[in-house]
Amino acid sequence: MIDLHMHSLLSDGDYLPCELIRRAEKAGYEIMGLTDHVDLFNVDQVVSQIAEACEVLNAHSKIKVIPGAEVTHVAPDLIKLVVERARRAGARLVVVHGETVAEPVQSGTNAAALECEIDILAHPGLITEEEAQLAAERNIHLEITSRKGHCLTNGHVAKMAGKTGAKLVLNTDSHSDADLFSEERWLATALGAGISRDRIENIKNNSRLLAQSKLR
């Protein structure tokens, strides 16, 4: 399994990076993205720690870990700055915390994020068709998630992606081992979002291709 959105104690997860990675490996994960929450004030420290951890741990684990960051609750006009700093600090995978209906994310976040050099717009809530079209044009992946609250708009996100050709990925947004996927839960999340079985392999392939591009 591949999961490109996960959190450790470096932000609000339950485990140290070493333990989260080991638990994911034990659960059968092949590749994961370590994408702790960052903003303007912690991005340099957190991402550099993640990058260092991944370099060491990838030499000692079967699972491969991509150093990343989730730019979270940053004002729209500052997102580009934080994304650029995350990249410079070593983030190969950059996620932006989209306009989920479960949290008071500032309006305009989705649109601003899609103008930046990011890889995934996480749980983008009631994303507009125009925003989904921009994601398709810029090869930015939209996230289907199993995370409580954030998953409420999975069906809408899948619909907008279907209309525009935007690529989807399916992630857990894991904060603890209870959030980790099984194959059955992955499939149930996809089907529950109204994604047809013939599109499911495309989503898995999107995650694999994106992950492999970040591991080179």
C-alpha cells in the first residue's frame, strides 16, 4: 500500500517518526509520505528534521519514506512562501491543507495552493469545478481521504475530478496506527466516494507514479 499523507509527533501525530514508520511497515505499507503540519514559523525546523529522518531510516527499513510537509492553515497570500521554504528545507512531497468543511480553513486557500508548486491538495472540501480544472492543468493531485470529518466531501471531490480529469490519490491523513489502511478499508473508502471500480486502479497508479517520482 502507498499512503502519501501521514503525521508524526513532529506535528500532531501520536508517534515519533521511527515508530510511525515501523507501524506502517508492519501494517504492510510499501511507501509512505511523512507530511507533518507546517506554517511560516516551523517549516524550516520540521522539514529539515523529516528530511534527515527519512535519509537515515530509508537505509534501515523495507518501507520507503518520502520527506514531505503539509502546509496548514496558512493565509492564502503566504502559501507560496511556505511551499518554497518547505522545498528548500528538503520536502520532496508538498501537500496543502485544503478547504475541508471540518475546519475553519480560510476561503481562497484552494485557489492559492493550486497556483503553487505542490503535489497534493488535501481534503479540498467543496472544491469548485474551476479549481479542479486548474488542478488537472497543473498536474496537482486531489485527495480522497479516510480522515473523519474531512471525508464528508469525498463524493464531491471525486465528482469534480471526474468532470475535469484531475488526478485523484487516496490517503489516510494518519495521526495514529488506528488510522492506517487495510486493503479492505482502502477499497471501501474509494467505493464510498462513488468511485467506480474501473477508476480505482487509476487512483492506485496515480499514487505509485507520484511516489516513485519523489523517491528518485
